[in-house]
Amino acid sequence: MATRILTVEDDERIRTAVKLALEDEGWTVEESETGEEALAAFSRKAADVVLIDIMLPGLDGFEVCRRIRKDSDVPIVMVTARADTHDVVAGLEAGADDYLTKPFAPKELSARIRALLRRARASDPASPHLRFGDLEIIPDEGVVRRAGQEIHLTKTEFKLLVELASSPGRVFSREVLLERVWGYGYFGDGRLVDVHVRRLRTKVENDPANPQHVVTVRGLGYKLQA
Amino acid sequence: MKRPRFLPRLGLRARITIAFAVGALLLSALLAASTWGFTRQNQLDQRSTSATTLAVANAENMAQGINAATPDLQELLQAQPRPTGAHPILLYEGDWYPADPSYGEDALPRELIEVVQGGDDARMRYTYDGEVYLAVGVKLDTDVDAAYFEVVSLEELEQTLETLGFSLIAAALVTTLCGAGLGWWAARRVLRPLNRVGAAAKDIARGDLATRVEASDDPDLAQLAESFNEMAAALEQRIERDTRFASNVSHELRSPLTTLSASITVLENHRDDMPERARAALDLMVADVNRFRQLIEDLLEISRFDAGVMHLDVYEVRVAELVMQAVGAATDADIPLDIDSELAGVVVEADKRRLMRVIANLIDNAAKYGGGATRVELRQVDDKVQIAVEDDGPGIPDEDRDRIFDRFSRGLSAADRRTSGGEGVGLGLSLVAEHIRLHKGRVFVEDRPDGRSGARFVVQLPAARGSASSNGNSAES
């Protein structure tokens, strides 16, 4: 089955050009002009990746992202105007897995999408059960339980948790996590890691403000402990 | 034409202070001198008059005494009233009878004796034995040849006058100092509004465009404050408009550029289906759209600096690792890295993306204008971490070393630029300067230390704090 990509972009020319470029990669592209249209299209038929422009008339990109995220762990890429505003952090907090800034090169976009698709499909069948206090991770089933209760993680959050769990107690720098989870080289944006860790904590920690499992090691990175 | 100056030019405040001091000095010196002169004259006259009156009265007594009987001259002399410091002397038939043995004939000036012997009364002020005296001589109205003299010491008066003189000089000095103080204070008051305006102008120049001068009640100063504030407001508006314009233009270019980028990618995907001529045209377009994209990104970055909305995503970054990665990402050329091994674990607080841009831009710059970077150096200098990029191009002449960090200045002549393929937009180095300024660091150009031709761009970043120990988790390559 062909990979389906849902794009939300109000500028018709950009939308068409991006569609052409993505179709050249062999993907099926469904376009929508507004957030409302995109939500309707997504509920009709789920996509494998969603590409959302933040600046939309009516429902903005953050809200579209939040609503999709409510009942789907589909990979989401945000398109922002600038890399250094709080737009990036807000987009990631709304549930996006990654972001791009305009004007982006389509090759960069397809690289991001491919990385997300890999993450969505990757599951190492040989991984053992992992236990960290009240936290239980079953990598081959893609399931995480806290105190016996199953919790929902996005693909990226799950990948991040499994990565940290692969070497309990070891400190992972942001660069390492960026490379292993997002497929970035050295120069990925550290905020991707920080926001995802924050999101992960709200789900796996009893008290996210006072984390017991996903611990920050100042100046070095993060580690997972029981 | 400027007059040659032998003294350093004094400031306005110093000049006002000096003028006040000199005025006070002249005035007080004049007053002191005239006071002293009048007092002296007055006192001397008084002393002379009283001494003369007494001497004349005594002389009359003496004459009566001598005429009355054969007198005991000494006893008669002693009987005359005399104030302290007065010494009577009698000349009787050519013999001298001093009342006080230490004040005899010798204590009298010769001219006075001669005048008195000639028959006239006389008085005279003179110096004897280092002290000042007044002598009065009266020819006695007797049958015999006799004259009465009185020597009066003026030393006490002289001392009084001397003390008065010192007091007056002291008073003049105090007055001068007071004058200087007053001048200094007045100058400060007068200059205070100017200083405020100066400080405000400095703030504005530093980039704080909202600075205004406090309005003043003083009508003389209100106008200065008002016109300064008007100027500042106009300047602020103008700069804001320019900034907004640049930012809006760049933003407007963003969307078409995204379309262009995507469309060109599609064309590139189908390059093989195109005729030869279309392919050549496409290649030109691809190159220039990429350049265009870089330019817009740089312009956006610059307009963010101008709008003051730039903020750094600061992380603790291992600087040695960053330099290695940045150099590797910036160029395929094999540039020798000279990294101080002491810096292996040292971290700096930096925005990784921007620091990488800094290094990439310096390497790009070396490639475009210096024939490619020949060496990248990283070492600790005092409490700073220093990154240097060297090339073996023509170098940068002294007079261009500041200008080269200006926007759209390439520091090279048009002819040189043509040989570099017309690439580069002249924003790279100004972005370096802005990024480094945000990092509270410093960037400059210097000669290569080995004396060979070429430029050496140096970036200094502050305070590499203690090195974070590596847990081996960074060794990923």
C-alpha cells in the first residue's frame, strides 16, 4: 500500500509544488486548504504522515495538530515561519514530531518524512521486556504500561523511551538522541529532544515536575532509571 | 586654520572653573592689598602723631625742668611719662644722656640729629639693628644747647601689620578656592542638561532607541530636551520602518521561494527527460535558487537582529566537538584542525546552530576570497575559547578590517570579486559579527602569526566553564 501524506497549506502554489515533489518520491499526497478540511479528510481516511503549516486561516496549525493528536499517533511535521520563535516549541508541545522552516528544500522534507516513516514501522522483535519501577516497556508490541495501565505514546515518544531504556542509567546526550530517534546528524535542534522528553514525562511520570524515571543530567543529557 | 596648541584643550567645565577662580583671586587680591595699605598708613600716622605729641609735651617739661634749676638730668629724664617701647634720649651741651643705656646716640639716625641741631623739630622712620623705629627730635627751648629725642619701637605695629597681611592672603586664597568651587558647581549645573542629552544620545547609538531626555521646567533647557526628543522619535520611527520593511520583504519572499524550491526539485527529478538546452537552463536555475534561498535566510536572520527579537537557544556545548563537526559539515576539503587537547571536555554556553553558522560562514568566506581555509585552530586564551580560521589568500588590509563585517561589504575590489565567480552576498561576515555579539564574544581579523600572506579570522567566546566529564556517550562517530 502506498504511503499517504496529508498536507495542510493555504498557499495554493506551495501546496501544488510540494505535492508534485512528494509524488516524485512515490508517495500519495492528499491536499487540504484549511484546518477544518484537513481534520475532515483525516477522519475519513487516516494518513501515514501529516504535514501542517502553522499559519492557517481559521483553525491554526497548532489546533489541527492537537485535534489529530487526540486520537492518533500519526507522525506530524510542522512547517513554521521561523526557527527561533516559540512557534517551534509550541508546535512540538501541540504534538508535532518534527518541524521545518520555510523556505525549505523538498529534499529535506522527504528526508524528514522518511525518518518518521522508519520510526513508525521500526520495531525490533527481539527486544526483551523492560521494567523500571512501575514502568513496563514491551518494545515488540509497542506497549508501555504504568502501574499495569497501558499508556499511549506517539511513535516518536515511544522510540525515545526505548532508546533511553536500551541502556538504563547511561546518560544520552541530545546529539545522540537526535541521531538515533530523529535521524539527524550533529546539528539537529536540541529543543526537539527537550520538548519530547517533557511530553514523555507527562505520560510516564507520576509527578512530571519531579521526574523519577526520565532524569535530566545537567550539561550532559538524559537518562532512564527505575 | 587651527592654531597650534601647546596645552591640551581644557573642557568647558575646567575653563569655567578657572575663570571663576581667577576672577575671585584678582578681586580678593585687590581688596586685600588696598586694605593692608590703608591700614598700614593709618596705623603709622596714628603712631607717629601720638609719639610726636608726647615727645613735644615731654620736651616742654624737660625744658622747664632744665630752666628751673641745675637739674639732675637723668632723674628729670626718667620722670617723663613714656609708653612701652619709647626710649627718651637727652642731648645736653654736646653730651648724650639716654634714659635707657641700650638706646643711646647710636640708636638715632645721623640726619635727624643734624636737622634737630639745626634748630628744627623732626621725626623719622628708620631701621636700626634690624627693627623698625620712629624717632622724634625736639630742640629744647633752654639757654643751653639741648635737644630731646625719643626713639619709639614700631616693631609691634609691624608685627600686627604682618599678621594682618597673612590673614588677608589666607582670606584671598580661601576666596579663590570658593570662587573655583562656585565655578565648578555652576558649570556642572549648566552642563548637566548637556550631559543628560549626551548620555541619551549614547544610549540611542548603542541601540536603545526608546531613550528620551526628561523634559525640563527651565524654558532655556526645555527647547533642547524637546528638540532632542523629537529627533530621537523621528530616528526611532525611521529605523523601525526600515526594519519592518526588510523583514516584510523577506517574509513575502518566503512563500514564492518555497514554491520555487519545490518546483525546481520536481524539474530536477525529471532532468533526464529534458533536452540538452533545457537541462543547462535548469542547472543555472538550481544554483541560483539555492543562492537566493541562502540570501533570504540571511536577510531574515539579519532583520531579526534589527528587530531585536533574536533569542539564542543556549545549550552547554562541547566546543571541540562542535568545531570538528562544523568544519566537517561546512566543506568537503580536508582542512587541518589544530585543537588544543586541553579543550577536549570544555563546554561553552552557545546556540549550536548559530555557532555552526559562524564557523561555516568563516570557512565559506575563506573559500570565496582566500583560496580556501588552510587551518582551523581552537585554543584557550585566558578565560576565553578562541576559534581561528586562516587562509593563504591576499589577506585583509588594515583599513578594511572593521568594514569587512559590515553588511554587503566584501572588502575586495570589483575585479577580485569577478574572479570569485560573483558568489557570496556579503552578509556572511556581518552575520558572524551579529551572532558572536549575541554570544557576548568578539570577532576580528588579523595577520597570520606565521608571517605568511593570508587572513586570520578570530572568534573569541567567553568563559568556558569547567569541563563536563564525558561519560563516553558523545563518542558516536
